[in-house]
Amino acid sequence: MLCNSDIFVYKYVFDRIGVIDYKIINDLDLASSLVNIDNIVIFNWTSSINYAYLNNEQIVVNPYNTNIINSLNKKYILLIGDAPISKNIKIPIYEYEYHDDVIFNVLKKES
């Protein structure tokens, strides 16, 4: 998740490098296409770590908590971000394939 000052900086930089037609999306935007009944998505950004899961057909996003994540009855976790997380998670974890380039993989061109 980007704070307001980060968003300002990114928009300024994107404008200067000619990609201002790109939209910065947040964790909820990403979660809406990734979360399903079987998984948890953890957004492990350097600035904050949140997790998202489906609860009664609604996406819930909360601050990271290993104990709560372990208590959820989910089959696997999708990890998206650039920061390490606890090794104490008991659910299988799958990392984003291009995690080193994650900032550029979450940019979406506006139509």
C-alpha cells in the first residue's frame, strides 16, 4: 500500500518518464482478482504487510497477523510484495513469479 506522499512521488516520476497513463492500484484492487474461497493473499510490502481473504463473499483486508492467518481454514497463500514474512506460517505459500519486479507488474494501463 502506498501512502499519499508515495503516490505523489510515483505520479510525479511516472509523468517525467512518460507513463502517466498508468494507474497505481492498491491491495484491494489486486485482491479482487486473486482472492478466492481456497486462498489468502499476503501483500508483504516494505511499508506495510496486509492479508486478504474471502469471508461470506466479501474481501476482507487486515494488517498481517501470523496467528490469525494460521487459524484460517485455507489451502494456500499467494505472496505478493518485496518484504520477508514469518517462517511460522503453516499454510503452503506461493510467491509471485516476478517478485523482484513487482512494482512494474502491478501497474495497470488506464483506458
